[in-house]
Amino acid sequence: MHRQAGSVPAWALVPAIVLFAALSAFSGPAAAQRKDRAGKEVVDAVCAACHASGKEGAPRIGDAAAWSGRAAQGLTALTAHAITGIRKMPAHGGSPGVSDVELQRAIVYMVNNSGGNWVEPLGPAPAAARTSETIVQAQCARCHQTGKDGAPKIGDRTAWTARMSKGLDHLVASAVHGHGPMPSRGAMPDLSREEIRGAILYMFNHGLPPVQPPPPAAAADPHHKLVSGMDIYLGMIGAEAMRASQADAQKRMDIPSGKGYYHLNISLADNKSHLPVSDAQVTMQVSDGMTVQTKALGPVAANNAVSYGNFFQFSSGNAYNITTEIKRPGQASPVVANFEFRAP
Ligand code: HEC
Ligand code: HEC
């Protein structure tokens, strides 16, 4: 859809006297009090000049074929075209005094007198006032409450699930276009796609206990896993750094010499009680796909808690899979957690 080059500017079509009247109506205090006119009034006063006869190719009022294709764009798009003008259709129908809401009402009036079944917009309602529930109750329920003409009923999971099989986006598109006895946008042409999506989900979920929103996702910590109710933390310290910090320490660990050694350390806590788990047997496997090192982790006392650690060697630049297996007395199967690490 593009406008013809060299088309007459919209204002040139407006008789000077009408323009003057419109401008003065807007400049005075009367403008603030002016009530938006009903669709029929606007059409009779302005739009009928072309749309009654079909002048210049205007879709004629009453010509269902001419309007149905255009109506499929939805009221928002049609209104946008009527505001800016499109090809021989002048902006605001050539009357700048026609407000956006009046344009919408006029369009709805013409559509409805041409085989359509749209609901006239009330006016620029604050968007927040229109929840999925109010939309469904005000409009969709007309058919979806009772299942009129085979409409899937509100809260009928089986009926909705079958229709959901192609995905929610497909249903939204289908409701936007309408099909069979289901009118385009549920005959509420100013509904946005988002509002339609919300209305569908409302009808789908109706009667179910409200879904608990998931807690805000904590920034994923690559060194933390929660498996079978146990918090598993992986700590890594380069052997170089340990040597430096132990230089004057009393107790000495047997730090292997050689390049690329890290001390890997697993701390465990019960996720509910937050108590440290100190009775586990922990083994660890470190693999870059070519080499595999498997070792038991010995208990390491630090800060009154026990953790489990050992040394592993890494080649610079390689990506490693670190798998730790945690066995606790009395538990049938071990808990397994995987971490990833790329050696610097
Ligand atoms: C000067 C003649 C004229 C007047 C007055 C006029 N229209 Fe139109 N209108 C047209 C023409 C011509 C078209 C067809 C444009 C096209 O698609 O090529 C049209 C098309 C439209 C369309 C369809 C746009 C689309 O995207 O398909 C709408 C909606 C519309 N007019 C609304 C109005 C409204 C509302 C008014 C009154 C406020 C109005 N028109 C007054 C000439 C007019
Ligand atoms: C005039 C009656 C009517 C109204 C109003 C209505 N619907 Fe429908 N709707 C139907 C009927 C009938 C069907 C079943 C059409 C079919 O599949 O043959 C349907 C089907 C649907 C479907 C399923 C489409 C598909 O592809 O399976 C969705 C989604 C839907 N409606 C959404 C809505 C929403 C959202 C509203 C309110 C904004 C609404 N409807 C208002 C009659 C209506």
C-alpha cells in the first residue's frame, strides 16, 4: 500500500471555509467541551460525500464485498489510514475537525452497514482499564460463554487444548482474521493482538487456580546447582594462588607442582534447612573429551564447615565438563551435578 506520487495534498481538498470553522472550533474553549459525535453523524456530515456513491473508488456504504477485504486489516489499521489518508482518500476524510475517535466510530458505522458486525469504540479508554477479564466478559463471552455456533467454551480445557495444538500464535492470528462464525477480532475491532492473546489465555485458564508466578530467576550462577534438594557449590582455586597464600601459613597442603593445576572444591548444603552436608562421599570426573581425570574428593575443613576437594590439571584453552557424584549414607542412588569450565 503506497500513496500515489503527486496526489493532491489533503488540505487542498478542504474548502477554506470548512477548514476555518474547524480550526476555530479547536482553538476556543468550546473545543475542550465538544463531545465526540456518533459514527452516523460523522458519516452523514463528512464521509458520505464519497462513501455513499463510491466516488473515486471509495468503498461504498452497503457494499459488503468492498468493505470485507478492508475490514480484515482491523480497525486500528483502517483508522490509521483514515487519519493519514490513503491514495484518493483524504486525511480525516478531508475534515481535520473529525477526531480520531469519531473516525473510528464512522468506520465502524460504515463497516456495520456493509455486512460487518463491529462494536463501536467507546472512546480513548485508558489501556490499563481493559483487562483480559473485562474484554472476555464484555465481548467474547457473548458466544464463548454458552458455546454458541460451536465456539469453544470459556474454561473448557479439552476444547481449547485441541485448538491450542498449533500454538498460541496461530490462535491469535486466527482470532484476528476471524473464520466461519467467529468474527474478526471477536467483533471488537480495536483490540490489539496482545489483548486478544490475553483474552484467549483467560478463556483457556478460566476456572483453574491462579498460576503462581515463578520467583524472579536468580542470576544463574554457573558454580551453583540445585539437585534433589541439595545445593551444590563448585569452588576453584589455581594452584599458583594457593602456593602464594600458603607461603607463610602453618598448615600446608600438598600442592602439586606443574602447570595448570586447580584445587576443585565442592560444598554441600540441604536446600531446605541450609545445613551443611558433611557426611557425603564425593567423587569428581573432569574431562575435556580427550582426557578424563577421576578422583575422590577429600574433606577440607574451612569456616567450621566441611567441603570436599582435590587437585585437577587443566590445559589452557580447553573446555571441560566437570561431573561430581555425591553419595550419602542411606541413599540408594548418588546425586550427580554437572559444571562447565574453560581453562584460561
Ligand atoms: C473525498 C472523498 C472521501 C471522503 C470525504 C472520505 N473518503 Fe474514505 N475513502 C475515499 C477513497 C477514494 C477511498 C479508497 C482509497 C483507496 O484505497 O484507494 C477511501 C477509503 C477509506 C477507507 C479504507 C482505507 C483502507 O485502508 O482500505 C476508510 C477506512 C475510509 N475511507 C474512511 C473514511 C471516513 C471515516 C471518512 C469520513 C470521516 C471518509 N473516509 C471520507 C474517499 C473519501
Ligand atoms: C459472535 C460470536 C463470537 C464472538 C463475539 C467471539 N467469538 Fe471466538 N469463536 C466463535 C465461534 C463460533 C468459534 C468457533 C469457530 C470455528 O472454529 O468454527 C470461535 C473460535 C474462536 C477461537 C479459536 C480459533 C481457532 O482457530 O480455532 C478463538 C481463539 C476465539 N474464538 C477468540 C475469541 C476472542 C478472543 C473473542 C473476544 C475478543 C471472541 N472469540 C469473540 C464465536 C465468537
